[in-house]
Amino acid sequence: MVAALRIALIGAGNMGRQHLHHLQAVPSARLCALADPDPRAAELAAQWAVPHFRDHRQLLESVRPEAVIVANPNALHVATALDCLDLGIPLLLEKPVGTTSAEVAQLLHAQRDQRVPLLVGHHRRHNPLIARAHELLRQGALGRLVTVTALWQLQKPESYFESAWRREAGAGMLLTNLIHDLDLLRHLCGEVRQVQAFADNALRGYANADSAVINLHFESGALGSLTASDGAVAPWSWELTSGENPVYPHQPDQSCYLFAGTEGAMSVPQLRLWRYAEPGAGWHQPLATEVRATVPDEALRLQLEHFVRVARGEEAPLVSTEDAARTLALVAAVERAAASGTAQHPAAPLPD
Ligand SMILES: NC(=O)c1ccc[n+]([C@@H]2O[C@H](COP(=O)([O-])OP(=O)(O)OC[C@H]3O[C@@H](n4cnc5c(N)ncnc54)[C@H](O)[C@@H]3O)[C@@H](O)[C@H]2O)c1
């Protein structure tokens, strides 16, 4: 039997602890060390009976893990990933892959030279609901995709904003939350050619927008919209409708994404399809509907199992650095569109 992969965790906050939870459940992986400057991380390491380091570089040098999960603050992602790549250590890097396209270009350069496996933690792509939706769209279950309507509307409590950084520029729902939806829209509908956006902070007056509407023109010709607010009382978001994370009370009868094509429509997360019994019947005919069910499973655990195979060179990463860089470039294009009031093109994130 192959020994469990020795994985170190860098950053043991909210997300790092979720990764720890799943490390307990995956026999092919085991925690070997933990790095986080917060004194509480030393207690956590003691509970797990693994060495604790304040500095991840000391961890990498002295423990030489076979793989690393990086869940430290966004601004440290690229520098930490470069340290791992330098030592040839495969990594699962939390999203966003970086904070700017320029710094992510450094990662792309480094990977060209070193070819060390790197998986970016856009974990929702591992959810069986998304895998099935992807398969149905690719198989042409809706014909040619015409439109997608995406909703992310919920209310964050005021306590969420007690941490000062969450009120300051650089945080906010676009980079923290909508990046997930934009990543899934790219994954499911293909690359985006052009975006328009309105964003407003009128509800709370903080540095980041609390409401936004985003229009997307995909390279396929399909059109999409994403309507978002973190200050509205509403049940329409991946968090509330998918049931992926039990901290969000589940709204199973509501949808967050509506896809419409030339031959049918589909709601997510229900995976309910609508089609005419006779193709091309038109609006006076009844629409037949059916649900393409999936077996629910934990996206973060599935991501970890995939990461072990990626680190061992058995599979290509489901979300590569370049792929995640394209999602980041889309987020940047939305920001530019909202700030300028003009349509923007996402920049290609490849190094020269
Ligand atoms: N995939 C998802 O759905 C998802 C959800 C939440 C957060 N995240 C990502 O996970 C990362 C962490 O977010 P979080 O919510 O856990 O934040 P957090 O503030 O709870 O945790 C961050 C941790 O990193 C530690 N840290 C700070 N500097 C460090 C350093 N130099 N080396 C090692 N550790 C350091 C902090 O002490 C803290 O414990 C972010 O990049 C975030 O975008 C992803």
C-alpha cells in the first residue's frame, strides 16, 4: 500500500482549519507540520502532534513535506507559492491565486521552468453538482447556450464587518465571494470576451461595493448577467441554495444559476431541465421538465483527494494557475468596468 502523502499546512485560520478537518478523513494524506505566526496555531499543532513553525520557510527547509496546502492571507499567496516551487514541493493554493495579474505572471513563469504541480483552491468546481452541470452543458443538453442568469444576493451580518480589513479596499464581495461565481461561469460557459458593470457602496458606505450588476459577453456569443449584493435579505446565492456548507441554512427550492439554450434550460443547483417534447415546438407548447440528480458529496474533501493525485503526478490539476489567473483577470476587468463606466476586456494572463 502507498504511504499517505505528508502534507504541511501554511495558514491555519478559518479556511486552514477546514482543510485540517478533511485531512482527517482522507487516508491518502496526513498532516506533517503547520506554519502560522498566530500563537493559537502552536496549540493546534500540539493537538495534531505535529511541529509548529511561525515562518513557513523554516517549515519547508526542515520538514521537507511532500506537498503543501497554502491558506494564508491573499497578499502572501504568490510569494509563498514561489517558495514551495523553488524547493519542488507541489501545492494546493487557496483562491484567489494572487492579488494582481502581474504577480501571478511570476508564478506562471516559475512553473514554466520548474513544472511542479500546483492546484488552485476554487473548490466549488469539485462539487458533483457543478461536475454534472458541466457535463450536461458540454453534452449539449440545452443545445447552444444563449443566456445565463446568475444571482448572488444575501445578507452578511454587521458582525462580519467588525474586522477592519473587511471594510477596507482590497477585500469586498467581488474578490472574496463573486470570484467563485465568476470562476464557475467561466468553467461552465467558456471564456468572457467583454464585461460591463455597475457597483455601488450606498448601503454601508465602506470602501468596497455592497451591490453590483455585471453583464458578460462570452466568446461563444452567449450573454450573461450576475446580480449581487451582500446587504440584501434574499435566498439566491450558491451559499444558501447549494447546501455545500452547513453554516449557511439551506434553501433547497431556490436557484442561483439559470442557463437557457436553443433546446432547453437548466437551473442550478437543482439540475432541473426544461425542454419541449417536440424540438422547436415554441412558446404555445408545454415544456417537459425533469431533474438530473447527483449524489451529494463534499467538494473540499474531493478537492483534497484530487490534490493528492495531482501532487503524485497522477492527474493534471482541475484548476491550474493559468486557469485561476484567467478568473482573476475577469475580476479585474469587472473592477475596471465598474470604475470607468465602460465595457472592458479581460486581459490574457500569460507571461511574455
Ligand atoms: N475556497 C474558499 O471557499 C475559501 C473560503 C474562505 C477563505 N478562503 C481563502 O483562504 C485564505 C485564508 O482565509 P481565511 O478566511 O482562513 O482567513 P483567516 O484570517 O481566518 O486565516 C488566515 C491565517 O493565516 C495566518 N497567517 C498570516 N500570515 C501568515 C504567514 N506569513 N504564514 C502563515 N500563516 C499566516 C493568520 O495568522 C491566520 O491564521 C484566503 O486566501 C481566502 O481567500 C477560501
